[in-house]
Amino acid sequence: MGKSKSKPWTKVKQNLKSKFEQNNVRQWVLAVLVFIGLFGILSINISPIGYQVEVGEVVRQDIRVPRDMENRAQTQREQQKAADRAEAEAKTDPKFYIVNHAVVVEASERLEQLFAVIADARVQLHETDEQFEQSEPTVQAEGVQRKLAQTVEIVLPINYIERLLFTDALEYNTFVEESKRIIMEQMQQRISEADSSQLPERMRVLFAQSDINFNLQEAAVQIANQIIKPNLVLDHQAVEQQRLEAARAVKPVIVKAGEIIISDGTVVAEEHVQMLKDLGLYQEGIDYWSLLGLLIIVVLLLVLFAVSLYKYSPEIIKSESRLAFVGSVLILVTLITKILSLINWLLIMYLTPIALAGMLITMLLDSRTGYLTVTVLSIISGIIFQSLPLVAQGLIGGLIAILSVSRVSQRSELMRAGFIVGGSNILVMMAFGLLQGDSNIMLHSYLGLLNGLICSISAIGLLPYFESVFGITSAIRLLELTNPNHPLLRRLLMETPGTYHHSIMVGNLAEAAADAVGADGLLARVGATFHDIGKVKRPIFFVENQLGADNPHDKIAPSLSTLIITAHVKDGLELAKEHKLPPVITSFITEHHGTDLVKYFYHRALETNEGTVKESDFRYPGPKPQTKETAIVSLADAVEAAVRSLSKPTPGKIEGLVRKIIRDRLDDGQLDESDLTFKDLNKIADAFSKVLIGIFHGRVEYPEKITREEIEGKGKA
């Protein structure tokens, strides 16, 4: 019974294991883990954190402030009070009032209407009754008085109207022009409510100084007193600016760490609950709408990030270690940003290490992925701190960091990159300080330089750990491997000098060819340096190390010779594992021969055992080269050995042999699994030929006598 029950469970486990071993399943698991990490970090402030107390409850412990915190609600209340006070003061200050041009236009229109009514009456009067007795009020004057009161709301005594109606044309026209001029000049000036009491006397003086007939001056004064009004209106824009400046001048209300908000045994009152809410220490429950909004943003960011990687860097999607590395950097920088946001100092956000992500991703992967990572982290940091300047600094500083480390070959250059990033951060902070009129940002712009230095120092410290954990090798690590004092290279030089010099030559060829086709020249050179390290176990069996000694292969069977020759691949892998060489280097050891045929011993076997020899027994185990770099080293290895065997190398012979070897490898299918194109192969052949012709160029052969005399002469000297 026990066995029958265990079989289905075993089958389920096997199915789950086989499913998990599929690449796409592991990639989905990594994506889910990254999402959970980012969403969990970002939702910390939304989840309930703090104290749950109710009004009337007796507190059984001292509730203290965990750290220096800004009472934002109290700060906002103080800012509101300061703004209201500034507004009230502005309303009593004349400098915050401006001339209301609508009142000026209205006065001009009323004047025009008034003089139009009087002008019409003058025309009608002179047309109908030229023998009018001025001792009695006229019917026309009364009509004009009523019309003025109705249309322009101006009341003039009958006698003033009569004077205007019966004065001659010249005096009337002078009256109209001067009245308009003086009244409108006054309306253009600032007239407050306080000026209204002094207005009649001032107008009498002005009209007395004008060209208006003395008998008509009082009528002008009456008109001016009713036309001219206070024309000042509050400048709302200036008042609002005054409010903003007053609010900005209010210092944040800070509650010190350790301060007791509610003492043990205290009955909770409304003000206690309000203070906890103001400090963000009151636990009310989860804000599900905020969590939903955050969920949508995180999903959109990760989807866009994944689609961009799939389109522009598919090799990262296919590699679980690289994908895990990118996710780890995202989570690490987001976590640091969140921790900084918990520190109660707003300017601490300018230490957000977004440039660190750009440096790490660029040095261990590529700049394109670095750009994507920096963009996503800049948006995330903006969400955490709700700050546009931080987004701008993150983007600009991160992009400059990527450009600064794209060619880094020494750790000291990382420090230089840190100073460059720091300088750009200072400029961004200064720019936003000027834009926002915030001198505090400009005063603390040194934080930008500190950010750049912290990012570069952190990158130097974290780089070896990321390389080790995720099996990714940086250019700095590759250069360290080429140190002649490396144990394997010293062994290669001392025990197999021929192989060592062969490897150096192959490295030079591979680097030139890789640069020609846009591959990683440094990786190709370092891989070529270590590709034959397995030969140190049996150096005498390889012709470059025999140095005139007898060839041991002459005394053994071709099949055994083949086993010894091909075993240097397996021996090299063992040495690489023993000395902890990175996987990117071990791939050169396994792939530099591919499944190539050991032709010399294969043909010897055919001569001795014709008809019983299998070609598969005389081939390397493979695999075939999988990348451009390993394929180039494979070709360089074969080309260097073949050209060295030429008795009298000439440029034509060298180029012909190079192209023949490349064509043979292509026909044998050794390049099928690499990304090399026919165009690349042509460039590789040209690069190989150029380097080899430079090495094996012709030399002048000096006569033996001259050479001996020169040597003897130097000895005597």
C-alpha cells in the first residue's frame, strides 16, 4: 500500500522537476520573484504600520517617536496660518493694489455718453427756439437732466445744464475737451477710497487752472465728482506669491526621536489620535486602492522592461543567471531608496544610488540593459520620494555613469567615473534650485558629488561578489586574468613555453579579428590565452613543446595518440575548475576545437588499419563554438599553427592558407552554431592576414662573416 501511494507522488515530483528545468519556467519564476520584491518594498508605507488606539482607551505603554520625524500635518497648518496672515497684511498694503483699467474704460464711456446727450440737446434747441428767455428753466434742460440721470446716472442742477446748452460753440468745445482731459488723467492715476474725500477740492483747483470758462467750471467739478471713482483693485497674483513665500518660510515642525507622544496610563483623547495620524504612526488598515494603483505601475514597468530586453537583449532573457543579476540590482537599489525615504530629511533623496545600477549592469552585461535599468529605477525613485528633480538626477546621472564605465579596464577608472557622475549631479541640483527658487537645494548640492563617489566605491566593492554569485565576468576581471603571475599562466610559460607563445599569438589574432567584426576583443584575447592550458599535463606530446626531442607519437598507435591529444580539453577543464576560472573562459577550452577531426592521426590510422577506422573516434568531443568569440579563437588556433609550418611564408601564401583553413572549417560545419556571417568571415580573414604578414615578414639575411666580425667587435669593445 505504501509503495502504491508513493508512486503517484513520485511521478508528480518528477513532472514538477522536469517542468522547472525548462528555461521558460525558471524565467517566469525569476520574474515573479522580482515583482514580489519590488512590490513588497514599494508597498511598505501603504501597509498598516503603527499604533492602533481609540479615544477613551487607557494606554498601557509609553508611545514614543521612533526617529526624528516631521509632523507634516502640523507643518501644513502652520504654513496655512502664515499664508493667511500674509494675505491679510497684503490687503491692507497699497502696494498690492493696481489700477483697474475696466473702471477707467467705464469712466471714459460715461463721459462720452454724457457729452453726446448734451450735444444732441444743443442741436435740437438751436433748431427750434432761438428766442429763449434764460430767466426761466427750460423744458429742454429738464429733459436733459432726466436723460442724464437715466443713461449715465449723473445728476446736474438745471442751471448748470442751461449754461452748457446756451454757451457758444467755442466755449462748449473747450469745456468738453478740457473736461475729458483732466478727468481721464485723474482716472489713470491711483485713486483709493481714502482719496475720495479730497477729490472735489482737487478738481476745483485743476479746472480753475484750465481753459474752461469760469461760469462752466463748477459744472465740470460736478461731472468729475460723479465720474471719478476709486480705481484700485487687489493684485491677486502678487498676493498669491506673498502667500507662497510666507508658507515657504515656515520651518518644518520636527518631533525628536524618543519624544513621548502618549504616556503610560494616559486616557487617549482626540488630539492624541490626531498627532499619531500626523506623524504617520496611526494604524488604520490597508489602503487597497493605493495598493491597486501601485500594482498596476509595477506590472507596467516590469512588462515594458521585459519586452525591451526580449527585443534588444534576448541573450539576457535566455540566461537565468543574467536575468537574476538584473533583478537583484533592481531590488537592491529599490530597497536602498526605500530605506533612505524613511530618514526624515527631504534632501536625503539626492543620495539615491541609481548610478550604481548603471555602473554594475554596464560593466557586467551591456550598456543597453543599463539604460533600461536606470530608466525604471528613476521612475521608481520618483514614486517613492514623489520628486521630479530626483527623477531628472537619476536619469542624467545614471546615463552619464553608463557612458563613463562603458570602456572601464581598471578599478581606478571607476573612481573617475564617480567624480564625473557627482559633477553632473551637482549641475542638476543647481539647475532645479534655480528653477524652483530654492536656495536650500543649491546649498546642499554637494550631496550630488557624494552620491557619485558612493556609487563608484560601492560598485568597486560589489563587483567581485556579483561576478562570483552570478557567474558573470567583467572587463576588469578579464584583465586581471591576463596577469603573467597568474598560477596557470606561470605554469604554462615554465612547463610548456611553446604552447604559451602559441596562445599569445592566437590571442593577438583573435583580438584583431574580434574587433573587426564587432565582437568582444578583450574576451577573445583572454580566452585564447587559456584555451590550451590542458597541455601542461602532457607537454611533450605536443609538437610546439618538443624542441628537437623525439616525437613520442612515433612509438604509439594513432588511436592512442588521438586520445592523448584530445584529452587536453578535459585536462584544461579540470585545471580551470581547480583555479576557479569563470565559465566564460572555460567555454574557450571546450569549444576551440569543436568536433574537428584530428586529421594527421586519422590518416595514419587509415594507412595502418584500412577499412576498420571510424572517423568519429578521431574527432574532438565538442561542442562546436557557440559564440563569435569562441569561433574566432578556434579559427585563430588553426591558422596560427598552419602558418607557422610554412617554410618560406609570403603574403600571398599566408592569405591563401588563412582563407583555405576558414573555408575548411566552414565546410566541416564547425561554425554552424556561432553567429558569424560570411561578411564576418571575410573580415576575419583580412584581420588574420594583416597580423600574420606583419609577424612573418621577410628579413635580410646577413653574411656569416659580417655577423661574426660584428659579434667579435662588440666583444672587444
